[in-house]
Amino acid sequence: MADPIHQFQIVKVVDFPDVTLPGVGLVDLAITNSHIAMTIAFGLVVLFLTLVTSNAQVVPGRLQTVGETLFGMIDNLTDSIIGHDGRKYFPFVFTIFLLILGMNLLGMALSFTATSQLAVTATLALVTFGLVLVIGFAKNGLKFFLLFWPMGAPLVMRPVVGLIELFSFMLRPITLALRLFGNMLGGHVALKVFAGFVVTLGAMAAGGGLGLLGIPGAALSMSMVVGLTALEFLVAFLQAFVFAVLTCIYLNDVVNLGEGH
């Protein structure tokens, strides 16, 4: 059976000489399968949006319907969670949603999924968390720290609850990264394992004799592969949507600080 972890290995496709940057150290400039997968996903997202907007019709076709549905879904999401300021942050939420969705779906067609790499999901999480911090301090100044001073709690309990809130806040980029990474990694590992069972048991059956007993197992494994594939397409969409939802929630915390939205 093929190694189910091999599909996540980073492989250099085009190698370039390493460079040394001051304060950073040695930097590997090689182009890897991860770079290529992310670039293709980005290109497909740009192509999709270009086709949707350049051929817009009063009566939308299939592609335009899909584009308008995704646009409306994220627009409603930002408006319902963040409120009247949600439209300001819609471009970021919509962009990160489409990028994650593109990488997730592309991973179903290629042998490599960029979002199954913790470095990729951690980068997306840190960018999101960094934006939340920038907006929080830019909009609220030092009042940003009121986020960790729950006014609704009894005065004696506020320091304790505040420490819990601070700890929870600092864990946000970690949970964002691990949730996306874990779901994409686990699903593809399960697919590879059951696909390996199909090949192994099918090869046993081809040998005849007692190996024919592998036919029912191969058939069951194949049905699991089909079911898991359908589930993975759903997970690919849901994980991108969950990332967008959590991004809106974190933005709402600092945009509407103390307003109870």
C-alpha cells in the first residue's frame, strides 16, 4: 500500500541558489509543488472572477449564478456579523474565502493540497490575526484592551475572566491554522488509505484462489472512497466558509468593541 503521508511531501520543482538575508539568514528560493499549487489556485480564482464579471448578464448563466451566490453569501455574512461596517471588510473576507476554497478544491484534482500544509494555514491565520490587531488598535487605540476587561462580570472576577479572554484571544491564530490544516490533512489521508485497500485487495483477487476473498473488501473500500470523495468536496467548501465566519467574528470583536453587536 502506498504511503498515505507521501502526498503531503514538499518537493522542489525548480531549484535556485540560496541567498542570505541580513537578520533572516539562509533563504531557500526554490519553487516547490506547494508554490505551484497556490499559484494555480490564485490564477483560477482570478480567472473565475474575470469570467463572472466580464460576461455579466441581466439573466445570469450558470457561472454568473455561482459567482453571485458566493458574493451574496459572504456579503450577507459580513453584514450580519460585523454590522453596518461589514462592507468595509468584505473584500478581505471574500478574498481569503475564495483563496482557501480554490486551494481546497484544487487539492481534490491534484496529488497535493496546499491547505494540508501547516505553514500555509498558519500564514493565512497570522495574516487574519494581524489584520484584527491593526484594525483593533487603529479604531480603538488603548481602548482595545477593554476586550480583556469584561464589564458584565463581577469586579472581583474581572481579572480572572480577563486573563482567560486574553489567553483565548492569543490562541485564535493557532486554532484557525490547526482547524483548516487538520481537516484537509485527515480527509486526504483517509482517502489514500481506502484507495490503497482497493488496489491491494484487488491485486489479491487477481491472483485467484483464496485471494478472491478480497473482492468484497475491495468493493467496500471503493464505496468508502466514493463516499469520502463526496464528503471531501463538502469539507473543502465548509472549511473555507468556517474560516470566513471566524474571521468575521474576530473582526466584529474589535470593530464593535463595547457596542454589543
